[in-house]
Amino acid sequence: MTELEDKVYTGLGKIVDPETGLTFNQMKMIQSVKETKSGVIRIDFTPSSPFCPMAIKLALEIKNKAENVEGVNKALVYCHGHIMEQRINQMVNET
């Protein structure tokens, strides 16, 4: 893991899931953080449930937190294992 990937992963791990009160690290919700090209980070995550009503909010929070890390110009966030994952990914990555 590069230094930038590590900084993003560490920051995202501190986000608290509102349904459980546990951090993303505790729940192992972040599957990968990968710098695809300079300043562009791809983040793959799985919400706590395939029907999680907060999945869009969580994806946007992940994107916002990652893009606030020094050195990140753009974050692409991909939700996996959710009934609406395709729509969530489209909505989050359009902005």
C-alpha cells in the first residue's frame, strides 16, 4: 500500500456506521483503497447489509473524506453487496 493509500484507508476506517455505532475498521467495510493514477483513488466498500438504507449516505461520506486527504484529487467509490449497488455507484461517481 502506498503512503497515500494508507492515509486514505486510515481516515476512512474512522468513519462510524450510524446503524451499529462501530467504525468502518471494526466492521471491515473498506475492502480496498487503490491509487489508480496520480491523485485518483478507487475505494471499494461493502455496507453492513444488502438493504442498508444508509448506503448512499455512506458512499458520499467515503468520497468526501477521501477527497479531503492531502494528495487526493478525485475519489471513485464503489459499493458492493447492496441491492442497489449499481445505482449507488452511478450516483456517487457522477459528481
